[in-house]
Amino acid sequence: MFSVVFGLLLIVAVKCQDVDDPDYYTAAVYEHVGKGNYKTDPIKEYIEKNLAAYERAATTAGQHNVDLLAFPEYGLFSSTKREVIIDDAQYVPDPKIEQWNPCLEPDRYNNSYILEKLSCMAKQNNLVILANILSKVPCDNSTDCPDDKFYFYNTNVAFNRSGLIIARYSKTHLYLEDGLNVLPKPEFIVFNTDFALIGTFICFDIVWKESVQMVEKYKPDAVIFSYLWFEFFLPGMSDIQMQQSWGITNNVTIITANRQHPQYGSLGSGMFFGDTGIGNYVYIADGQSRLLISKVPKRGVTPPQEFPPPTIIEFGDFESRKSENNISSGVCSRKILGPPSNNNDFRCIDYDLSNFTLVKVNAENHLEACNNGLCCSASYKVQLSDEDYYLAVFNGTYTTSERYTWWIEACLFVRCDSFEGKECSTFPTIASTVFEELKIEANFTTPYVYPSISISGLQLAPKQNWVYNEHGLYFKTESDSLLLATLHGRSYDRDPE
């Protein structure tokens, strides 16, 4: 099914659940392509164009009997500059203290047009909606109050089916969002609906311990993850790998809504049911907005192996435009292709393995590698071809954007090529080698180990073909060509201050 989704534009009208099914609810995520010109449009004009697209998605979701609809990070705002957003950032009162339905009382607070529109979408379509906005809170003359007398936050807001605001969450870990503020200490937000207890966090938050602490403390049935993910490094942290593996390790359904912006490496959304399977996902770089709909099992319900087909609705915002290096061509490396040529040109910055211990896969069917005390082993059954695979191991701090550093314990089994004489330096997106069996083990010091397996085309391997437990990762297939298998340990307590 996913190979068809990957290669074709689909418009599927499949009703995902019977209204009275007690074991499931229906969720949808909107992978949004920004409308208007974020560089030149006045901010309110830009926001209203994107609100119109949201309304179309919400109406479609309502027509498909969706219960829960999630929108991505930065789907509405084009800037975080304080002087640009000061009039249009919304004041969102704490719903634990104040009840407010913006659709019914739009004038309670000044210029609350975004909240009013989202609230009415929920009310008119009988949806629980979670949307990401920029919010503001006035401050006094305290020492940390900015000169413009506001704190600005990256905020998720949830509305119930009647349009009432039921949750407000402010992002804890900003990523290159210099105009915004963070709360003095992290907050953990969960909210009740008529079908599930839901938690939420935003984008870069998923890298850090607070996301895990929220699940461990409050035990939500599902987590909504809204994000604009800059997928510049392969392998090991592509967004759909990260999402699925995070749900597996933390034993929770994760519902993920991403912006699509291929030039910045942002694509991929879905619904992943912890260790039990995948409801729906998409990973296409084509500049199209799409609505993904799937049944979601309630707590304690294990979905059947033959899960009902998901729904993917494309809105046809543009003609289908394949980038010059479509993922299915096998090459997305900027080392080879150079920088993107247009908004829909997906090109990845290759993962830097220069500090990893690398051992090339050979015909002996077993190999080991160690780095800074972390040792990984791989055993496999394969008919080797001219494609190169390596076992890559690293134990130490990883830095991105020259600003953010965290500790990883990484064990990768990866298809890669040499470039300019440096081994395992670029990462093809397709493969033909079938590893009939693969077992990977490592002496991790952290319990937070995130497993993932990707097959040719950067698709996720069918979950029924692999399992991860404390003894390692096991993969078995008759036909799927392996691209990479990863065990990505996060040593939260070893993160630098």
C-alpha cells in the first residue's frame, strides 16, 4: 500500500470507522503547504490565506466523521520577529482557570480572529482540533519583561467539539526561534476528550527528556506532535523514523502533523500506534497539501494485522511537481547534487559519521564495532551485492546548527557510499539488497533506545517484520530491501547544560 502511496498521487475516499465502533476513534493530520508569499505578504493577509486552507481541511475531515484533527507547527505564521507578530499573536487564557469559546464570544479579547476561526471550525465540523499558533502574554515592569511588554510563545491550542478551548501548551525547546520566549520551567499538558486522554508537545521538544516525562507521569492514550522538522541529516533521525520509534519506546500512540516544505527538508506525517503498528503515514516531496485519516485504537486495543485501508486526500494545490532528484531516484545528497533549486526540491545534508566507528559489512554474516564504551554487534543472512553497508557506532555528544547539543548512543546498520575518498559519506535513498534476517544488539547504558528500520525509498519497514526488546532488534523479510536499521539511544541525563 505504501509503495503505491509513495509513487502516486492518491485521492481515496474510504470511510475509516463506523461511528459507533467502541474500540476506535478516527484521527486526521493535515500536512500543510503554506499559502501566499511568506516573504512579502502582510502578516494578517498571510495568516488568513492559511486559515482558509485549514477550514477546507476541517470541512473535509468533518465529512469523513473524523473525531480529532491536528494541524502542524507554523502552519499559520510566517515570521517570529516580534515587531512583525505583535498585533496578530493571540492571547490565550489558561483554560484551567478560564473557560472561553471564541466562536461564541469572539469579542472577549481584542483581535482574536485566529482563535475565533479555529474554534468555529471545531464547532461546525464536530471536531476536536489542535492547532499551532503564536501567542502573547502582557508583562509588567519586572526585570525580564521585554521592551515591547509582551512574552511571545510558540503555542499549541486544543478545542473541543463545541469550540471551547481545552488546552494550551507553550513550546519548551525553541529551535532557531530567536524572537520567542519560553516559560520559566517546562509544563506538561494533557487534556481529556470524549474518546481519549491526549498529551501534546511541539517539534524540537521531542529530542529532550520532558517529552518522555510527560508520558511517564500522565500516561496519555495518545500524543499529538505538531512540528516543522528540518530533515537535513540522514540516516538515523528522519522524521518518520523518529516519530515511529518514539512511540514504540514510550509505548504510546503518536499523531504527527508536519508542514511540507521540501526545500527545507520538511515532509512526512502520520499516525503510529506504539509497538503495535502504523495507521497511516506519508513521505512525499511534492509540494502538495494532504489530509491523512486513520482509525486509532483506544487504550488496550490491539489493531488487527489486516488494518482497514487508510485515507489520504490530496487537495491539488499545485500541479504535481517532482523535484529533479525525486526520492525514488536514489539520490538526495547535497554533496552530490548541490543546494535545492526550488521550494519543492528535496535535498538532504548527509549525516556526518566522521566520529563514528565504521566497520564494513562482509560475507562472514557477523561483525562488531565499539566507540567510547558502546559496543554493537550485527548478525545477518544476506546475499551481498555491489551495494555497501556499514555498522556505525557512536557514543558521545551530537551538535546541530552549532547551537544545540545532546548525548546519543547510536548503533546504525546502514547503506552508504564513499564520496571523495571518504567511506560511508553519502546515503542513497534506494537499495536492492535483501537481508533475509538481521539481528542488532548493543550494551546501551540508557533505557531510552529508539529503534527503526527503513527500506528502499525511505519507507518504514512493515512492523510485522521486526521487533525490538531489551535484547536487541530483530528483522526478517523475504523481499524488502534494507536501507538502514537504527538503534538510537538518548542519554538524557548526560546532556550538557
